[in-house]
Amino acid sequence: MKKIILPVALLMFSLSTSFGQNTSLLKSKIAQKAEGLEAKVVAWRRDFHQNPELGNREFKTAEKVAAHLRVLGIEVKTSVGKTGVVGILKGGKPGPVVALRADMDGLPVKERVNIPFASKATGEYNGQPVSIMHACGHDTHVAILMGTAEILASMKSELKGTVKFIFQPAEEGAPEGEEGGAALMIKEGVLENPKVDAIFGLHINAQTEIGKIKYRPGGTMASSDWFKIKIKGKQSHGAYPWSSIDPIVTASQVIMGLQTIVSRNAPVTESAAVVTVGQINGGVRSNIIPEEVNMNGTIRALDTGVQDMIHARISQIATNIAESAGATAEVSITRMCPVTYNDIPLTEKMVPTLEGVAGKENVSITAAVTGAEDFAFYQQKVPGVFFFLGGAPKGKPISETAPHHTPDFYIDEGGFVLGMKSMASLVVDYMEMNTVKSSVGK
């Protein structure tokens, strides 16, 4: 037994030592390259910010990304999931396939920020003329991943595996009547040929100071579903309400009933949930009780069991309250985006990487977020980690920073180097860890 154990122990020690030396050298190169690319990445970001494009319409953005990847000698696939771009970088040594993802789409928001590269772009969203702005930081994601691609391409011969760069359209949702986003890219094979073993992504955060990183194991961002409720009653003159079955009064009762789902049915100490009615339409005149009222809303949950419970309760509450009033309720619920769930074992393995590039004191666990992110679709297929990169100016009170999706949204560009270091280091460390594991298995 001792004769067997000793060689294995020596092999483990040898591999561990080699792992430390290899990663140390590559990390030094990554840091140096990232610092040198900062001005270039800032320039890319400002170009994208000044020229935003809506979901499934990121034509010029995709062209610029593809051209850059080709210059780096990376294999490029275009028009994946409408306007998506995929780059494949095969390292000089065998190993796992690691994917890195950045989203490219802007939002129908009119910018108010006083910066030289403010967006003046306009377009059409669901048939309506709109202003367009990168009001969620996707411009920074694209620029950071382009920089990361340049760093990793420069050390291609030293990489133990393959890197797949995914530049994704329509994270904010495809236009009405269209498919898009992560789900469509997956449908078109983005995680195959070569098959992805793990995926990493980041999101710039305007409420986190530059230089800091936040993450959360397990459920990190909420699922997002849309619901529609149609209350059908009986129309009448407003002066004779007893002749009606009033859908407006019934809809009001339904809305109040829906508020009890979170307060009385959801395990709020374990998992947050949200049920919001954001739109209600009914009637055309003050003295006519209409025949029907339509309501639209959103559901957010951090647990799939809670998500399913909310769906069931919405239907039950709306149907039964309507019936009690003599009306009927038609309920439809569309599952839009699953829970963004960071694979717990993978997260535990990769947190030291983030701490190594940012400093342990600058990496912390964040509270769960009830916003949604379609990176979740990738995580349903392969283990993944999604983290938040600081984008708020140092020293500025967080209460004074504008939220995402607003006209005053602002990002400090001082965090881009850390973004590149983080993404590139995750690739290198994951490859080294899995190469060591594979070698020991043999």
C-alpha cells in the first residue's frame, strides 16, 4: 500500500507546485496586459455607449466585435441568435472549454448624463419611436470582454484548453414576436462544438464602488415571469351599476388579493419574492362601466418552488375572486427567465481567484437581487458563476448613484482593468484546476 500511496503523493505535490508556478506567471502577464489595454477598452466602451443598439438589432456592435476577434486570430461565428458573435480560441495545450459571456443590447431610454460621448441614438421599439441608451452597462461588458479576448489570445500557446467568447444580443428581451437572448443562442448550439464545461459572466454595478466585486453562491438574481389577467364582466351605464358585473371593482379586489401571496404564502425569511401589477386598462368613458379589464404584471422569485407556488396562487386568486363577483378571469403566465443560480461548488472554487485579483477585502457576498438576468439560461445547461463588478465612483455615496435602467445611469470607467483581470484569471485558474484533476485521474 505504501508503495502505491507514495508515488501518488509525490505526483500531487509535483502538480500542485507546477500549478502555482504556472498560474503565477500567467497572472503576472494578465495584470500587465490588462493595465496596458485600459485606454483601448475605455475607447471601445465610449464608442459603444455613443452608438447603442436595441436587442436583436446590434448589427454595428456585432461587426466591431467580430472584426476585433478576427484580428486576434480567433475563430469567429456570426449571426448566432440573430446578431450574436461567438469567438473560439484554442489553447496550445489540451484542457476544458471555458465560456465567457457579454451582452450587447441597449435600452429604450433617453440619456440625461452630461458626458461627451452621451447617446443621441434613436430607433424603434415595438413599433414606437424611442431614444436608445446603454442604461444597464452592457457597453462596458462588451468592451471588457474584447479586452479579455486580447489578453488570452496573447498567451494562446500557454492556455490549457479552449475559450469560447459569447457576445450575446437581446439580454433585455427580444422585440415582440421575436426570439432572442441567451435562450436562442443555446437553441442554436452556442454551448456545443466544442461543448462548454463552465461559463463565467460579470455585470457592472452602479451601486458598487470601483475596485470591489460582489457575488453570491446559489440563487443570485430572481426568475422573471410575466402575467396577464383579463376580467370579463357585464357592461352597463355608470348610473345603473346594479345592472352590471363591474370588472373594475373586481380587478381592484384581485389586485389586493394578489398582494397576499408574498405576505401570506411566500417563505419570506428564506427566499424573497415579488408580485407586481404594473399595468391596468379598462373603460373608455367616465359614465360607462366596461365589459372587461386587462392587467399585466411581473413575478420575481429566487426559488423555483416559490415561483411555481406564485403561479398557482395567481390563477387561484384571480379565478375565485372573479367568480365571487359573477365575473370570469382569464389568466396567462409566461416564464421569461429562470433564477440566476451560481453553481455552489464552482463558486467556492473560483472565489479565491476573484480575491486574488481584487484583494480579499474587496470581495464580498451580496444580498440576492430581485432583478433578472438571462445568463441563467446558460447556468441551466452548464455550471456557471455570475458576479458583480463595481462601477460607482470612489467616495460617492451609493444613495446618490442613479439606478440601472434610468436616464441618469453612470459608470466610472476605473473598474475596467479589474474586470479584465477577473475574467482572464477565472479562465486560467479553471483550466489549471481541471488539468490537475484530469492528470491525477489518469
